[in-house]
Amino acid sequence: MFATLEQTGATELHVHRDPVTGLRAIIAIHSTLRGPAVGGCRCLHYPDEDAALTDVTRLARGMSYKAALSGLPHGGAKSVILRPDGPFDRVALYQAFGRFVDTLGGRYITAIDSGTELDDLDQVAMTTDHVWGHHGDGLDPSPLTTLGVLSSLEAAVRHQLKRSNFRGLHFAIQGLGHVGADVARRLADAGASLTLADLDTQRSQSLASELGAHWISADAIYDASCDGFIPCALGNVLNANTIPRLRTRIVAGSANNQLGRDQDAQLLHDHGILYAPDYIVNAGGLIQVAMGHHGATRDQIRRKVQGIGETLSRIFREAQQRGLTPARMADHLAEERLQHTSDQAA
Ligand code: NAI
């Protein structure tokens, strides 16, 4: 357990079991140096507890880096609910989770992530104030996450393909949920052609027919020849097995923890693929809920999210000049910012 915390730099782990509702949940806090730690709640089946622990601590680090590079006064954290095997009372489970979050007194603020819906967060909001992005505050993060993905794609296309728009380009999108489907519609509107894949083939088929796109099976998406591959499903999709199959020049999508291991960033680079670091690409949702709660206007939030592309362009350039991968360059900048905050606090 401590080895996992050390590997990811996470500083705290909180574990809770509620025998009444069957809740089994973990909260990992990476850092509170810059302010209360924010991060979504996943509710998934994990093969074992170690897998949940690795996921939650790596995700917490990504949230700290994301908040630091977005210049937000927040640290990073994440939580996972180990999804019960049998039928369960969803309302009671999420209310129990809210009580767990409340025990941390606001040092952790929860939000949406895979397997959790806005309705679930409404239940969390019944038992704690420390939840962002539900119907009550009207700050659904997904549309702003989409905006950030599009801004990132523009930057990647400009850098790698020397193109200033999406017209005539071909993109392959993995995962057609809140973000992936929205990205697909916006790219189709901008004149791009699309190959779509989701584990739920019904979803792929109906979106493909709506947009005049191709759809393929979930596993075949790695072999699709395209200008940009857009992972919007789950993590660990870029690894030694999948990277050699990719026939793209760019990877930029919203999924968290896309790289199987940190070294996979180098493997992508060796295959001539420009990788846009996931926690920068998907920062739009965090910016939306954090700035929204700090009183920013819609316009101010949109402008900030549209700035994600500029941040990425700078990272692509600096990485190239210093002979680093964009992923390493982004980590380096985020770690510098966290160190600076820590020095100031000392
Ligand atoms: P979602 O749960 O609405 O959609 C995910 C989709 O991916 C589902 O349709 C699911 O069937 C599909 N999927 C799962 N495994 C797949 C596979 N192996 N191959 C193909 N499709 C697969 O999730 P959402 O909200 O769209 O988020 C997508 C990703 O972006 C997640 O990793 C999430 O953590 C990340 N993210 C989302 C944010 C948001 O504002 N929604 C903010 C930051 C990150």
C-alpha cells in the first residue's frame, strides 16, 4: 500500500466500508498544498482491491497536475466505489458515500467520473456540501470537457499536421459516452470524417447513422487508419500491445490515465505519434466546476477552457526543443508548480 502511495506521490488514503448499504469506497488525496483537493468518483468493477488502489492513486496524481497546470487553487484527489456485484440500492449507496466524503471536512471535494451519473451526485449532495457538478449547482462538466478536447485537437493538428482546421481530416473515436459522442458531433459539423467505436455497438451504430460515419467493433478501433485517435472511454488504452497497432499521427482524448505505463509516452513518440497529455486535454470539466464555484461567469470559463490549446502548443514546442515527450514535459511543469507552492508554504 505504501509503495503505491510512494510511486504516485499520493499523501493520504481513506478507506470506508458501510455494512448497511454495501458501500466499499476509497478516497486518495495526492495534495492539498494549493487548496482543497478535487477529483471525481468512479463506480466500477475492479478485478481486485489492488487494481482499485492503483487506479485511485494514479488518478489523484493526475488531478493534482491538472489543477496545477490549469492555475486553479486546488489540489488533486480521486475516489472509487467498488461497484457491488449483485443488485444494490443506488440512492442509499451514494448517500453513504456522501457521508464518507463529509468526514474529511472539505479537504476532498467529489465530482463525476466513470460509472457515476449526475443523479448519483444529487444523492451525494443530500449528505455533504463537498460535491461539485450536479443538478443543484448546474455545473455539468462534460460539455466543457468536450470544448477542451476540441481545443487540444486543434493544437495537435496545427503542430503535427500543419493544418488550421478539421475539414477533410479523419478521426477515430473510442467511447461514445457524454464526451465522445459530443466530440463526434462537433467534428462532423466541422467537416471531419469519423470512425466510431463503443463497447455498446448499438450506441456506435446509431451515432454513425446520425453522422454518416463508419462504426467498427471496440477492439478494431486501434487498427483504424486516421489522422487522430481520440480515446474517450477508460484508461490504460495506450500500451505495448496497442501502440504498434495505431495508424495515426495524433492521440488526444478525454480518457484519464491513457498510458499503461509512463514509458509508453516514449513508445508513442518512437512510432511518430504526437501524444497530448490526457490531464491537460480533459481539464475543461475541472475548470468548469472549480471556476463556477468560485463565481466566474460562463464566458470567463469558456475562455479559460479554450486556452487549453495554447497551453498544449507551448508544451509541444518546449518538449521538442528539450528532447522530451510532451507527457514528460507536462509532468515536469506540473511538478515544478507543485514544488513552487510547497516552497512558498515552507
Ligand atoms: P461515459 O461513461 O459517459 O462514456 C464512456 C463510454 O465508453 C461508454 O459509452 C462506454 O460504453 C464506452 N467504453 C468503455 N470501455 C470501452 C472500450 N474498451 N472500447 C470502447 N468503448 C468503451 O464517460 P464520459 O463522461 O464520456 O468520459 C469519458 C472519459 O473521459 C472517461 O475516462 C472519464 O474519466 C474522462 N473524463 C470525463 C470528464 C467529463 O467531464 N465527463 C472529465 C474528465 C475526464
